[in-house]
Amino acid sequence: MALKMEPVMTKARFRRALARKALKRWEAATLDLEAILGHDPFSCPEARNELEAVRELWHKDTSSEHEDSDDDYFIPGDREWPNYHEDPFIYEGDSDTEDCLHTGNGVACRFYNHGGCSRGEDCTFSHSPDDKSVRDELGKNVCLHYLLGDCKFGDLNCIYSHDDRYLPPLGWWKDPKAVDRARTLVTGMEGTFLRPAEYELFLHLHPNGYTLGKGPLRKLMSSRLQKAVERSDNAEVKALPKPAPKQPSNVAPSTTRFILLVSLQNESFFEDINSRILAALKAKRKVVQAFNPKSALEMLSSPNLDGVLITDAGIAKKSAVFLLRELVNYARLGGVVVAGCMFSGGIAGNDFEKFFRTFGLSWERGSYHRTTFYSNPANKVVAANPSLAPFYSMKALHADGITSDMALYTPTTASVLQSLVFAPRRIQNLREAPVVMAKVGAGHVGYIGDVNSEKESTNVYLALLGLLDTPLSAPPSKPPTAPSVLAPRPTASTASTNTPQLSTSRTPPAPPVPALSKNSPLVIALLDGQSSHFTKAYPKQLSLLRSKSKVDIVHTRPDLEQRLTSRTIRGVYLADGGIFKAGNEPLLPQLAEYVKSGGNLVAAGIFPLTLNQPGSRWFFSAFGQTWSTGSYKTEVYELIPSTELAKKNPSLPEVYSMRSLNLKDINLDVLVYLVSPDDDDDYDSEADDEDDILDAPIVRARIGRGALGYIGDVSGEPETNSVLLAMLGLLHPEVVSPPARKSRKFVLFLSFCDSKGEEMIYGPLIKKLQQKIEVVRGLSIERMTDLVSSPDLTTVFIGSSAIAYPDNAYLLTRLVAFTQERGGTVIFLEGFARQITMPECRPFFLDAWGLDWTGYAGDYGVANVKINETNALVAGQAELLPKTPDLYPAQGLATSNSQDLVYLPKTLRKPQWDSEHRSYAAPVLYASVGEKGGHVGYVATMSPQADYERLVFAVAGL
């Protein structure tokens, strides 16, 4: 029964093998054990020992008393049934309405399926789905035989509905051929009067039933014929139109903080197994669930996202590669990504290592067992969340290859294997852990391997997502920088955190490659010697290169060493496999040093034809890469437009076909071309998904100050020439740079009101600003947003709370980037403080700049103030500030960081100075944000006007 419900359950298959061994059914036991090892040789190491024992016993057992007979098995001739590739048998309803559980006496209610039942819950008849009908969108049951065209009762007498208007539009009942096949199958099943178990045998033996194959009983008995008919169509006729992918279960409101669940496999029992976790998350945040990469990407771009929980192994599919890349960027920029729920139970083979390697983590798939784990006090998440259970028992797939500080829970020397099958024994590997979290860039990546959603794991999920006792990033003593979603993106040279750099302990680093001149030659290395086939195989490519640059062909190791030493070359093109010839090995570290110091190396041409697995690992490891040879095939490949190469070379071919030797074990950030996405990815079988290995024909990585490229095209496609030229910097002709334009600095003034209102409120200040610098104002929001990107912009003044409106969210992101990425200054004026509400103010500054600033009720109310020597503005421009301005009637803001105050009360007292609650009010605030020297300030209107203007000019750096 367990295998029928879940054919991939290794434990159940192993137990069946032991039972068959005890019954001396040697062949059947062998099939089970071989299936386990063939599916995943690491999930059950005991299977290998048992297989050897069974084979030995089978060999010694010469009697025929225990020979296997087909009569001993449910499916004659199929002793491995259910096979790994079978769909799981799932009892499921066809409706999510509350009536779907009202089964009554099992006989369908005529009134419910027609006009409506007035008895409701008191009705003795069934309102639920059954195997003789199809549930429509209104929750009514439409007669199955009406859809098949052979209902003998008619519209009035049938207890089921004969109205198909509210059925899904793409059902099997819309296709005549599909209806014929369904009629044959259903009629045959109904005519046999078989019990449910015998239905499976009927389907297995039926000519069409075997084609419908993987789990048809579930589909037919719950009236879900859609997929069954589609599978039959795939074998006989063109497939039916596939239903549109399921959209997110809800959409996060624009201003609501939320947690994103990425559930690409959309398991039907996910909510049942993880009900406690979902309830706990919903109590803390809005929960949004995405069932396909597109909707997940849309949610991932929201500034209100507080974290991502990956709930299943669908993220490891090739169809999710672009989503995975954005998840890596999201984590590196400060977000938190946690893999849990059904991820550990579904991740296959080496997909575990590949998934975490994309984040720069060397975590490996560990052991799978149950024991009692104890919290690790050395872990920062554990230390910050005292509500976590000190210890608990769980069955988990462990993460190995971790450091001790990454583990939230670990086994101890006292931990023993807890199993109903195997004898208790001490846990040997204490270096692996079931719950881990690591810092990735500015953010975090976590993993929880609990496969049974233990009660204590609920708080673990909350802690990993920063929702339990303490956020993952507690406020430091100084105001933190802006949240990750608005932080600057890492550069290409720092993007890959898991790429080891070449050691320089023995050899001093080479000097940087000097700037290229027009006469800098391109070196083509044909180290196979004069007999190299490159010139004969690629004459057009060679001619094209010579038309773009001076070309210097070298055939020997000394010649190439001499060119590398001169360092006045444009780049090196390894066009054959001569680097692998005996005697040329010393060239490899020299090439690596050349690239690291700023050189450009491309391996292409005949080079891919000479590669093998050991050779590729040896070659690319010299550059700190784990790349190795992958598949060899003809495919259609697409350009990844977000790559550095694509952005600099817009004329690169977007799609083209080539036969290529691809590279695998690669990071997402080195891809240039990737196989064109298959429209049928979401409908591939699990077996196909397990065979999917991310590989690519064209990759390029930043190594130190230089670049390493690989082009695996072995058929010499014309489009490849453009890619080669782009990698060598030769695709577009050099152009003379235009004369440097004259800089004209300016400031933006955003009051979000008409010119008359702006003049009335800020007129005197604007006139004084215009005497010092150009002031741009009165333009549309779109034009103002464009101007934020100008290199001549120095300061932005904001005089209204309209900047916090959702319509201006994009403008706000540009302002945050202006301060963080370019060191600009944004100054808020009193109009903002008087208009924004108390509940809006604090989230606005926290979400945008990470500043704990909030509103302050009423005027400042302090007459005697002094300069705050710890403030950044005072430290840099104290001489420009008025010493004793009149701040008494000014409108203040409050902050939890006293260093943000430009002025302090001479007498520290509440409510302006509340050290107990860390609330400090002031009419002038100033804080540094980002790593580029950006600033955010607030200046309230005050008298005399001269002091007000001096303060504004000082904050603006004027």
C-alpha cells in the first residue's frame, strides 16, 4: 500500500525486499534492491549489502519449492510493480468547495446537482465528487455518461447535472477522439464489476490502459480523466491543448510585507503535511505561493518581500534555471532564501550539490536517518532565537560539507540511529547537520531537511526566515544600509563566491595587462604545430579575425611564452588542443596568470574536439573553475540577455542551432547561451527531470581582472563567429570617443504640487538655492525619474509625503540607488513630516534606507540646543552650521539612533530625549547610507530664515 501511494519511497521498497527475501522470493527481492540502487545509490547504503546477500542465497538455493510464480504478484509478469516511474496513487477530491466533504449516504443528491439543495448539511444524500461525474466550477457534479454521450436517464431524470457550461474549457470532453477513448475505457471498467484493486489489474491488462499507465486509477475514480486522455493522446494522436499554468494563490498587496513560497511541483498534499508551518507563517506575514517560475519572478521583484521559502525540488529543474539565478542575486543582495518542506524528500541525485553550489556553497548531500538533534549555541540564529527547542527528534536528509557555525542543530556523541528496521547504533558522522544557514553576500541561505514536518520544526522555519524572536539582521549601532532588494548589485568579478582564485603564494602576481592599442595583435595558439587542422577547417573565421585585428599565429611553447611575457597582446585564442601535448603543461599556469592580471583567453575552434573529462578538469581548474565536459549534442540555444557579453554586444544572435560539446558543473553567472526552453518542461516525466544536467555550449567567467571564455561549437556555425569576436572585443569597430561634455551640476526639487503651491511654501528657499546651483523643478514624475540617473545630479529635495505613494515606488527605488550607488544626498523638508502619518513614516524609512526614523507628534518644543559632535554632518561641516538656531516651534522627526541628531537638547529630558525607549526627537536629522558616501537628511522650517538656509545648504553640501 505504501508503494502504491508513493512509488519512489525507498524505505517501503527496501522493506518489501526484506520481506521477499524472508519468503525466499529471490528474483523479486533482487529486482527491488536493484531498483533502489539504480534510482539513487546513496539514499539506502544497506541495499547494496542486502543485494549481495540475496544473490548469494539465490545462487545456493537449488530447490524449486520457492520459485516465483506470477500468481504471487498483483500484476502478473511485473514483479517490480509499482515501478519508480509510476505516478503516486492519491485519493483526491475534484472541488475545494465546503460541500466536497458532504458524502451523505453515497447517493448523489438530485436537487444539489440541479437547482440547489435546501437541506444543506442535513441532506442525507451526497453533495461530494464521485467517480460517475465531473465536478464543475460551481461545485456541481456533471454526469460522466452525459459527457460520453450515452446517459440513459436524460436531462430531467438523471441525478447529475447535464449542464457543461461551467466545466474547465480545455477538458477531454471537448475532443471527440478523447471522448471515444474515454468511453471505451470507462465502459470496459464498469462492465467487469471489479473491486477497486481489480480495476488496477484491468487497466494494466487493457491495451489502452497500459498506455494510460502511471496512476490511471486515481485519475478515473476521482473523475480526473484529463491527464489520462492526454497520456493516451501522446501515444496515438497529437496532444490535447495543455491547461494554462496555475497562477499564484494570491497576490501580495503593494504595501504588505510577505513571504514567497516557491512550489513549482505543486504537490497536492503539500498543505496537509505542512499545515502547522503555513499557519505559523500566515500569523507573521502575508503568504504568497508561486507555482511557476514566471509568477515567482514577478513576486521576487517586490520591495515588500521578506523572504523566500522553496517548498519542493522543482527549483532544480532546467525550466527553473532563470528563477534560480534571480534567487541567487536576491540572496547576495541581502535577502533570505530557505529550502525546506518537501525539498529534501524530492531532490534527486547530485541536484542537491548543484543547487547549493549556485549560491557559492559547497554543501553536499548527507545521510538520511532519524535521531535526536541538539541546538548549537555557537550558531548566530540559535543564539538570537531562544524560543527554539533545545533538542528534538526528526528524520532528515542532512547537509554535509558545512562548517560548524552553520549548523542550527547537530547530533552529539550520545545520538543514536532511531529506526524500526535497523538496530540502534551511534551516529558516526557528527560533521553533518539537518538544519543549516550560511551568509551569502549580504543575505542568507538556509536549509532544513526534516521530511516529516515535526512540530518543533515550525519555530525553526520562523527563525530561518527572521520571523521568530530576532530578525536575521538585527539593527546595528549605526543605521544600517538600505534593504537588499534596493542594494547595488555585485560586480561580475565578485559575483561568484564559490570560485577559488589561483594561489599566488609562490609566484608574485603579474603586472596588469597594459591598455590595448590599435596595433595590439591577437595571438592564435595552434600548439599542435604546423600540422594543425584549424587553418583548413576554419578559413572564413581566420579571414574574419584578420579583417578585425592584427593576427599573430604561434605554434610552439616558447613563442607563446614570449607573447605572454610581452603583455601587449589583444588576447589569446586557443584554437586547438595542443595545450594537452606533452611538454606544453607549463604553459597552463602562465595562461592563468595572464588572465588573472587582465588578459583575455578564449578556447574554441578545434579545442572542444580534443577535450575529455580528465583534460577539461585539469585545464579549467587552473583558472579556479570546476567546469568539465558535459553532453555532446545538437540543440537550439538562446542568448541570455542579462549577461555582460550580451549587454555590450547587442548584435549577438539571439537564437541559433549548433552541434557542441557542452560544459557542466558551471555556475549560472557564467552562462552566455543556454538550451532554448522547452514548452513541455512542466509536463516532463520525473525520469526526464532526473537526467537533466545543467550544461551549456558557451560560457564566460571573470577571473581576477581578466576573462576566460569557452565556445563548444564543433560544426563551425556562422553565428559562432560573432560570439568569438564579441569575446575577443572585436565584434564592433572601435569608435573615437566624443569629446568630454561639460558638467553642469544641478539639484532636483520634488514638492508634488503645482507651481503656485510650491512657490508659496518653498519660494524663499528655492530662490536662495538658485543663487548657488541650478534647480530643476516642475517637471513630470517620469522626467524627474529619468533625471535621477544623471551624473550631474548632486541633491534631491523632497517636500511632500507623496513620495511614499505606491504610484511613486519606482522613483523611490531610483532615489535609494542614487544615495547608495552614487553617493548622492536626499533631503526631506517639513512638508513631508507634516503630511506623512505615524504608521507610514517608520516603515517608509526602514524599507528604503534602513533608517529607524519615525514621526513625532507636535512641535519640537526645545529652545536651548547644542551641536551633536557625534553626527556625521557635524564632523564634516561644523563650521557651516548655525550654533544656536531657534528650533522650538519646528516640526521634528524621531530616531532610535542618537547619532542621527544634528542638534541635542542642552538638558536631556522626555519626550524629546527618551533613552529608556530609544526615541530621540529633533528637527534636523542626518545619516550616512551605503558604501559610496550617500546621505539622507531631514530639515524642518525654522527661524530666522538665514539659519534655515544655512542648515539646508550644509546638509546639501553647498
